[in-house]
Amino acid sequence: MDVRLREAPCGFISFDHNGYIIEVNNTFLEWMGFKQENLVGKHIESLLTMANKLIFHSYFYPNINLHGHVEELFINFTSQTGESVPYLMNARRFDQDDIEVIDCILVQMKKRIDYELELRTTKKQMEEAYLEKNRALAKLEQIYIEIEKKQIELMEINSGLVQISNTDKLTGIPNRRFFQEKLEEQIVIYRKEEKPFSLLIIDIDHFKKVNDTYGHQIGDIVLVKLANILKNQVRSDDIVARFGGEEFTIILPNTDVDEAILIAQKLNRAIELAEWTETGNLTVSVGIDTFTEDDTEASIVKKADQALYVSKENGRNRATHFIDL
């Protein structure tokens, strides 16, 4: 590794197609508290928590395999002491001596998070000063100036990051991270107000055949078109997201079992009847589950996925509710 890259003011880590680390620069080692022998030869996922492994599998691997690069991925790595350290990652794949290598540049995001914490603290100070404004007006004015300054700095840091964090880059719809947040919100609403909601997991039938027959570029066009159909078919309060690969999810607020089944069947018909000029025809299979008081975030996803598997096993182009299994 070049000396300047080894000591560059950013992290650098390189791993092979199987995920095993080949090189890492001194900057990243110092930030994370590791030595070369701690990481070289280890799998990249040894640095990731379960949540960040999901991000890697649903976003990083599909994009690096399809496009050969990943831009501005917000990810957390676990340091030697067990601390979760946030980074912004850019990655590119290339062949080196007939070996496929993935190089990653990592920029620390701790400063951005510190700004957010500092802003919250400053706002709290402003509220306290306002209550004592008769004897602390000068301080209040200074705090207000600091808030304005921090807000401008935070907006500059956040520009572009919000969309990256919550939007699927290919289809333009919300990504898995956003889906997880909204699912948690729906569960909170259910616990407080007992309002039912349902979940659909949608998978394109024979999508591998589409990629193998027409190429990944056509596969991407199909994914974008399906995302648009789903957005146009659902209700205004429904939440459509790309779950990963050729799978999509839809959260259906205020929707019971029977209504969820009808909505899923309507989507089956709409997708089957759509004009698929690129592939000739296209269908999807759907798995459905409706949240109950015994469910958790993980269980509703698991049950909808099991229902999806049954739809696939029973001939595809159909919707199955977990309650019917």
C-alpha cells in the first residue's frame, strides 16, 4: 500500500469478493483501535452489528454486484472496544491480478452526530434562559446566535444525507431503513390505539430469469417500473419500500385481514395486466400478515415471508395471508 494512502486522512479498507479483508490503512486502524493482524484475513461482517449486516446484504452487495460501486452509504462499524462508530462509505469493485477486489473509503460521521447533540443542548439552554430572560437577556441572545450557526452547519452536513439514508437509489422509493422505522411507528400506534395494520412482502416471479435473459440493465428498469406501479396502486397512507433485491414491502395502516387480502389481490392483477414491453409479461407473489398483540417487529416480517413462500410454492402470481397457512 502506498505510504500516502496508509496515512491518508480517511479510512481505507479492501476486501475480496467473499468479504475477507485484504488491506486496511493505519488511519482506520487508529480510529477503531485495531492492529493489522486483528483485521487482515477477517470477514468484513465481523465489524458489523446485525442491523448493519442487513444494510450490507440489502443495499451494499446488490449495488456493488450490479453497478460495481456504492456511493455515500451510511454505515456503523464496531471498534475494538465494542463502540459503534458511524461512517460514510464509498466503494468500488475492480479486478486485480484476476482477483475481484472491493476498495472502500470511509469518512467518520461522528462530527455530524456531535453537532446534533450540541444543537439539542443549546436549544435546552435557550429554553431555560427564556424563563429567566429579565436577568439573562444577553445570554439568550448569544445562545440564539449559536443555534442559528449550528443549524446552518448541520444543514450543510445533512445535505444529501437524508435522501441517502431513507431512499433506495435505484427506484427512488423508501429503502429498508425507512421501512424499519415506519414499522416500529405502526407497532407503537397499535399498542396505544389498537388500530390494526397489515404488511405485504412482494417478490417478482422468476426475476433471476429476467436478469439472465435480458441483462441487469433491463432488470433495473423492471424494478423501477414495478416501484412506480406499487406507488400508484396503494392508498395515500400506505408505505411502499424496497426491501432488497427484487423484494418490496407495503405497510397498510388501519387495514385488517380481509382488506389486506383484497389489496394484495388487486396488486397481483394490476401488475399482471401492466404493459411490460421489456420482458413481455411479469407477475409477482405476495405474502401477507396482519399484526396481533402477540407479534413483534421481527415476527410480522417472518410470517409475511412464510406466506410469500407459500405463494411461490402454489404457482406464483398470487397472494397468501399467514392466517390461511
